[in-house]
Amino acid sequence: MAALTTRLYIIRHAIAEDVSPDGDDFSRRLTRKGSRRFARLVKRLARAGIEVDAIATSPLVRTRQTAEILSDGLPGRPPVVVVEALAPGSDWHRIVEWTVAQDAATVAWVGHAPCVGRLVAASIGDGSAAVRMEKGAVAAISFADGLGHPGELEWLALPDLFRRG
């Protein structure tokens, strides 16, 4: 029997280039600023005790890069898995099925706007809510009875939250 997911982190990819050199949206990469900003946030979150068992990411380059920064900055370097259900237009039911199958207590999803805002809303039981997720933002949702039940939004961290004054 799969473990109940008790905590979910939903993350919007960090700042990416507006247009890739080949003009393809799929291959847009993170900017240096986006990578640094997100790495700084991950470092602070790791110091605060954040741990993740598995990371799911959209197949697009910018989300995969964001997921790798997350993995590199967390204890145990959790595995990063490309999950098509997180591609633009995210499929709530398929990503939940994937997550439940992971037998993991804490999972992170890395995706795109506006989908990540909708995923946060669906996770807390209100698919009609509007949740604005800035690039590189992380939402933490806790579940008392596993991912199949509405969760509670614990916090939403923005990448510049810990910027030095």
C-alpha cells in the first residue's frame, strides 16, 4: 500500500529567457538571475529543514533546470522525474496518480503558470480559486489524510523573500 503524501510543494519554474536561441518554447532555459535567485531560496528552505522524497517536473527545459536546482540544494538529493502531466495545461488527475504511486511522504511538483496556481487551488479543495505564483515561487500544502483529500496551504514563499537588504 502506498504511503499517504502528507506534504506537497508546488513550484513555478524560475526566471527563464523570453525566447530560446532556436525560437522553441520547449527549450527556453533559465537565466543566470533566475538560477541564482531560486538557488538562494532553496538554500534558505533547506536550512529551515525542508526535505523532499521525490520531485516531478514538466518536460520543458526551464522546469527541469528548476527541479535540478531544487534537488541539488536539498538533503539527500531527491530524484527528479519528468512527468508529462506537468507540461503546460497540467493534468491534475494524472499528476495525483503519479504522486500516490511514489510511496513518498513529501513530493514537489515543478510546473508552469497559470497551471501551478490551479494545482495549488485544486490541492486545497477550491479549483476555482486564483492563486498567483511568481516565477520561482514555492507553495507548501499539508494533508491530514493524503493527497486525495483537500489540503491546507501552509505558506507561499517568493524567491526574493530572503533577499539581503
